[in-house]
Amino acid sequence: MNIKKIGKIKGDQDGAIFNNYLFRFDSVGTCYVYDISKFDISVKNTGEINETASFSLDRTEELRPHSNSVMFGCKYYSKDDEFPLLYTNIYNNYSWTDNKMKGVTLVYRIERNENNFKSTLVQIIEIGFTENVNYWKSSDEKDDVRPYGNFAIDNEKGIYYAFTMRDKTNTTRYFAFDLPEVTDGKMDEKYGVNRVVLGVKDIKIQFDCSYQHYIQGACAYKSKIYTLEGFTDNEENPSAMRIVDLTEKKEISFIDLYNMGYTIEPEMIDFWDNVCYYADNHGNFYIIDF
């Protein structure tokens, strides 16, 4: 595997790419938009890359999306929209508010007028069994370190994967669901959008993989989930990448980024036009050749 730096971008969390636009988020709902068609990925570059635009996610003050995992799906709010629906998770909003929403993904419509971007909250997806120790939590004795979960979307098959660290069993558990339609769910009077609650009966597939240390960004690509983990310069929770094969339902690769010299907390991973893009918490932006 080869990693090449192609510049530095803003934002400190995950991001997603569609139609040559990179949407990179920070932990308080701000998005920085970059036109990757203007990047020269054939050469190494350590300089700042200028963003095309920036905007804030709708309802940020109320919902506090951490954007630990962000991706575009395969469904559209309107058939005329330029971008498919954007999904981002709340993840650890326990650090911001008493409204502790576990296993929650926010769904946004993205609209563009030249270089002006707008986001509108259109749906909330919630795992409805986060307190169930037989499925999500691993113990009633104590809270898991990160019971709030992460997700990835297999756009080729229309599958929404939710996964969570289970401390007591020392595993990461994956659940597969049909990706909801934007019209699914019941109206949430507080937020004015439909809320889809995924229950145990909705699970299509369930499997366990190796324990991940503080899950970070993730994406699904060609029937595999690429997940990032770890903190900056932390030997107990080092920066790393795992690749999970969704057909075989098992981890097929562990990449030790920490001992490769990439010790800053890994945050973003996505693929566009068969190129893998990766960024860390400090905005260092790379392409990865597997």
C-alpha cells in the first residue's frame, strides 16, 4: 500500500465525495467543499488547498452532528437533484448536549446554486435497540466506551450497515438493513421530519469482527467496508485501518498506520473514480494506492 500526500484541507472529521466535489466536515457541523477535479494527484503537495465553498448542516445547534462518519447514498430527495442524499451520524453528541441520541444518522438534501451550497434535514434514522445487550450494548454492568455506533452504506446493493464497539465481548458488531426510502418513517414532531426506527426484526444480516479502538470515519466500496480508528500519537489506541469483506462477513485486512508513520488521528476515507482519498484530524490529505 502506498500513501501520497496531495495537500492540506480544512475540517477535522469525515467527508464524502460525489460528482468531483469533496465535502469535508468538522465536529460542529461546518462543511468545506473542494473541487477535486482541480487537484493534481500525480505529484506530492504539502500546501493548503483552497475550498470552493463552505456551509453549515441544517439544524446543527439542535442536533449537534459530530460527522464522525459521512457518506452519500444511492437515493435522491428529488429526481432532479444534483446530489444524492447525504448521511452523517451524531455519534458522540453526549459531549455537547443532554440529548444523547445513540445509533442515530441524520439524512440531508444537498442543493447547489453555482458555488453556493445548502443543506436541509429530511430524515432521521435510528437504531431502535441500542440498549439491548443481546444485540447492541455488550453489558448492563457498565456503558460501553462508544455505544453510539457508526455506519456505512453499500450503494451498489442499497444496504445500510450499522456497527458498534462491544467492550465486554471485545468485538465490533455489524448489522445490515435495507437503506430506508426518504419517505419512510413517522413524523417526528420535534424536528419536523420523518424518523425511521430500525428494530431487531429489520436486521437482514448480523456478524462480529475484531474489536476496533475508537472507530472513526468509514465508507463502503465494492462490497467492502473501510474503517478508520485510533487517536493521535496514542500507543494504546493507535491509528489504523481495517477492511471488512461484506460477502465473507469478516475482516480481511488490518493496516497499522501508526507504525507506518501516520500517527495523527485518522478521520476521513472515501473513494471516487476508483481513487481512495484519506485525511487525518489535522487536515493532511492523501491518496492511497492499495
